[in-house]
Amino acid sequence: MAKYTFATKEGKAYYYNSIPDFIKDDGNSIIGQLVEHSFQVEKEQTDAWSYQITELQTRLQDAGVSGDIIFEYDIVRLGKRIDVILLIRHMVFSIEFKNGKNIFTAQDAQQAEDYALDIKNFHKESENLYVCPILVATHAPKYHKEQELKCYTDKQVYLQRENIETLIPKVNEVASKYGDDEKIDFEKWFNSPYYPTPTIIAAAVEAYKTHNISDIAKSAAGQANIEACEKEINDIIEYAKSNHKKCICFVTGVPGAGKTLVGLDVVAKNLDKGEKNMSVYLSGNGPLVEVLQEALIKSTKIKGTTKRETQTAVSALIQGSYAFKKAHANDENPIPENILIFDEAQRVWNVQKMASKHKTEGMAVSESYLFYKIMDRKKDWAVMICLVGLGQDIYDGEVGINEWFRCGINDFKDWEIFYSSDIFDQLEDKNIDRQAIEGCNRCHIKLGLHLKTSVRSFRADKQSAFVDNLLANNLVDASKLYEQIVQKYPLYITRDYSLAKWWVRQQVRGSQRCGVLASSSAQRLKPEGIYIPKDIDVKNWFLAPSTDLRSSNRLEVVASEFDVQGLEIDWGLVCWDADLRRKGDDWDYYNFRGAKWTKRNKIETQRYLLNSYRVLLTRSRQGMVIFVPKGVNKDEDETRNYKFYDGIYNYLLSCGIKELKKK
């Protein structure tokens, strides 16, 4: 009798068993189970399964291997299945078969490694196990290069490329080196929670395939926050709908806490609720909108529609605020959507910037006021959901959240306002009229509207707090936090740009992304070969493969804070220039104009610069290296005085950051 029964694990895999019982099992019976639990099976697939079963039964028996085997294991919520999992000697082997292939391709290698990465990073019971990805091109000659049996610091073994003859010998070799005699609890491992935290891009793609971001954006640390926030928002929507109310709510959170995920999820979940619950996602962050739209267009294949029709559909769901304002500012007809999600709401423009950017009549109002006015035209009910990044206003003319509250309290007195008290911690809003807000009977505190835990960096939820303390000159607290995060979130500093690029490239696995980041005012990095362009091809920077010269992974095109705010990469190389330098125990703020550095004297422009570095330092999900140039003698170039850079470098060292050394 088989050791395990399928009925207890419905849907998790097509077949699984102990290896000894798998060897004894009838091949046709196994194929029957595989076919029974798959949706559509071509003869090519059944032939592939038959080949895998026969070969594995014979070779596992000859090698005397014991453990467990799983066919077509479901990577929950990501819509993928791993061909074969072997649980041997307290290790996980993730095997991707390419039946009949006689070559090893880069694309196949990436796929095999990505599956192992998903298991390693997000499968709870595999967190502390060694995981080895193996690509099997069944008919290929022995791989021509020597394959190192090294592993990364997180216990993922380097990808191995094997044919059908060398597969099991390699499994035994790896198990001998990294395995042990401790038993894996199969039931526990098989049913392990799976907490993927996909990038914003992947989340958007999955959202509009499944209409359910919350199922795929799980984080062991942050999901409770996200679920509580979404429940709060849904309750507000239902309240507005049932009582014919106009409501605005503010979702706040640390960088990477999932604000954009929440906003996209609201759009996705309301797609099925009919025209009365239509919603639109808006952002003034052009790069974010471009990347989200392009990712959706590339991934969406709707039968019977053209690419242009797909583009139109995507553009209706995700829009740039500039075009939206122009379209609806003076149109007295209500827009079709009852729900408006506005991302990066702290970046709304004041009256002066609106007047200068929009010459159209009726636009000489604050951006906040205009959005209230547009949504106030709805006769039945309306909800605005403002996603607010704490301490992330980075450009002049951005009025923060003061104006949202002022408009809601003074100008649109039928609107009810919902917020978390954590909103008062925003750096740019220390002078906010808290008394007026708390004294207004239309303002309601909802604690669930604040996301406290970062899901961007699934390796270190305290990384955001570390950056906050570093920028706030709290070097003692920053040092303590650094020691807590560095084991799971590698973070180094160097003065060698070539070494920094080498390190970043070494970290990238599978389809992960890396990139070079720098402040838009970092103009004296040019002698290091680092140029910050005014505009980059942001879609291809984030989405193009490594073979494309426009890809972030080439480490050739540098992205600024304006390009990456609201988005993310896996591994970052942050370049620090003398625009933000040290003066005693505090920061000194500069712009480069003409041929020299000039001081930033206005408090708001100083804040914009500090927030620019906050954005740059919180874009990397898995780790980063900070590059600080060495500079030169003042007599050689006073704009690159080594004292500027030594001060920055020494301060970052005092915050505990370790120097990067080539191994």
C-alpha cells in the first residue's frame, strides 16, 4: 500500500509517494493519477510522464535511494508546477525535465532556478533546508563545464545541469555533501504555508488574471496588515454604497508595506461586481503607470481581441493622473467609476504647480481639490482611496496630505474622512492642523488603514526602519538594526565601483533583477562613469531581459528616484554623491548648478533631497551595496573634494554598514 494517499492533499500535487513505494508502483497507475488531476493532457505530455516514471523507478532503485517523491507539485498562488520534487537526506531537490532535449538553454536554466528560488524563499518549511535546482535535458551530452557544488548563503545549491544518465549520481553527490540523517516531516512539508511576495509588477499581472491580489501577495510578516487594511477599505466602500455617502480614506505605510498592492487589489476585486462598483487606479508617478500597464499588456492574452484592444482595456484600469485630470476637470458629467484609487497621494500638486502645468481653465486649484470636485459629481456614492508614502515627497510643488484634509474639512463638507493616526508621523506634515482634523465629526480614525510591515523586502522587514534611522542621524539605533537585518538582507558599502557591480551581478539568480540607482542631483559621479539621464526607457529598464541593453540588469543605465519610486528591484547598487553630505553630526544639502555645488537653504528642498535618498535606499527587495566615490584633492577638482565623500563614507560605517570585500 502506498505510504501517502492523494485524498488528503487534494490539488497540491498530481502524485506523491515514498521513493520505495514509488519504485514498486505500477507505471500505468501513476500516469492515470497524473492524467486524472490535470486539466488537458496531450499525448506528448503523457509520453513525457511515462519516460520520467520509468527512468526514475529504475535509476532510484539501482542507486538504493530512499526518501519521498512528488510529481507536479503546485507552487501555490503563482500558478506553477514543479515537474519532480525529491526529498532526500533532509534536502529538497527541485527537478525540471526537458524531455528529448539535447542542449541546455539559458531560458530553461532560468526556469529551473526560478522554481527553486520560489521554494527556497517562500515555502515556509523549506526556509532552513538546502534546496538544489537541477535542469535535466534528458538527451544532452554531459555538461561541458565543471559544475561547482557550492551553495549561496541562504542554502540554495548552485544550479546543476544533468542528462538522464547523470541525474541520480548528481543527486547522491549533492545529498552526500549537504544532506544529513534528520527526517523531513512529509505531511508538514507538503502542506507548508506558501507566502510569496511578488514585485508590484508581478502582482499587477496576477491581479488581473485572478482578480485576487491578496491570495498571491502573502507575506508571513505583513499579510495580516494587508488583510486588515483591505477589510477596512471594503467596509468603507459598503458603508458609502449603502448610505449614499461620499468617503475618502488614507492608506499609509512604511516603504514597501504593500500600499500599491492594496490599491490594485481593490480594482481587481471590484471587476466582478458590475458597473456600480467600477474603479480606476491613478497615479501621478508616470514610470509606475508605464511599467504596470506594459506588464499587463504583455501578459494579457484575451481570445478574440487585438493588442490595441488589450491596451485600451488596461489603460482604462490603470491611468496616469495628468491625462485623467485633463479629461475630467471641466466635464460636468460624472465619471463611470464610483471608486478612485490614487497612488503616491502625497505627491499631489499645489495651486501654483497646477496652474503652471495645466493652462486649461478651471485647473488653477490644488490637485486634491480637483479630485474631490470630479468625484463629488457622482450622484449616488463615491469613495476615494489615497495611498500615501510616509516621507516620500521628492519634488517641489508637492503639497503632501495637508491639502487633502483641508479640502475635505473646509470645501467638501458632505465627505467623510477615514485615516489612521499614524498619518501624523509624516515628515512633511509636522505643521498639519491635527486639532482641526480631530475636532471634525466627519473625520474617523481607523487603525487598520496603516501598514506597519514591509513586504517588499521579505528578507528583512526592519530594513525600512534602518534607513529611517540612518537618515535621521540615529547612528546607534541604525547600527543595532543593521545587525538584525544583515544576515538575511546583505547590505554593504564600498568605494570601488567595479567591485560593487561585480557583487550585484553575483547575487542575481533566475529572473531576478538588479540595477544602478542614484539621486537625480548626483551630478559629480560622471568621472566614475556614472551618468544620470533625465529620462530613461523605464518600461524596458524594469521589464526587458538581461540581453537587452536597456535592461536594469546590464548595470549601464542609471535610474533616479523619479524612475523607481513605487517600484522595486531585487538587488540594488546605490551611488552616493556629495549632494547629500555630512556637516558635523548632521546632513548638509546641495545642488549642482553650472560648475559648482550650491547650498539648498529651503527646508522643503532639503526634505526633498533626504526623501530622494530614502526612496533609493528602500527599492531593493533582497539586498544592496552602497558606492561612495573616493574623490580627489581639492586642488585637482574642488567639486569632488575627497573630504565630502570621506564624511559620507565614515558616517555610513558608523551606522554599522560593513565594507564589501571580494572573496
